[in-house]
Amino acid sequence: MAADAGDQHQWLDQLVGHPDLPVGTNTLCVFSADTSGNVSLTNSLTFDYAVGAPLTVADQPSRLGTITPNDNGAWLVIGTNTYALKAAAAGGFVFSNWTSSLGWRSIRPS
């Protein structure tokens, strides 16, 4: 993978999201070589790569209860953390018909 020296982050932008990049701690080692064959020292960068996705939280009809914390739109790391939301229905209402794009096992109303 080649990157222009003028953009020091271009190589990282190309690497993130690459199908061969494993989730977790990664170490990237780089060096440069000029057209005369002179080679620089090798530098390394260690970084943690995590896959995430935005969370969508909605109550329908809205404002007939509360959901805390209000994490709607928050970017959450997938597969490493457990997240909890608390829903409280307004007087005379109940929460029902829970849905999830991750499947029913990911929702445990209590």
C-alpha cells in the first residue's frame, strides 16, 4: 500500500475497514525508500481497531414514557461491550412490541 508523504494519515485511512484487518490490537510497521535505494528506519504504530454502529432508539408514539440513557445516535462498539437501556412508560401506558435488528435474544425487557 503506497501513501503520499504529504498526507501522513492517508495510509491509516486506507487500512481502516480493510477486510484483512482484525478487530483488536494491531501493529503497523512502515519504512520508506527513495529511488536511489536509501531506506529509512522502520517505525511502528500500535492501535486498537473496533467495529461499531450507531444505535437507534425510538418510542412510538413518542413522549409516552422515558428511555434512559438517551443513547439514540450514539456510536457503540459491537461485540465487546454490553449496553443497557431503561424504559419507563408514562401513567396508563406500557411498553410492548419490542424489536431489534439484532434479534429477539438481544432484548431482555424486565
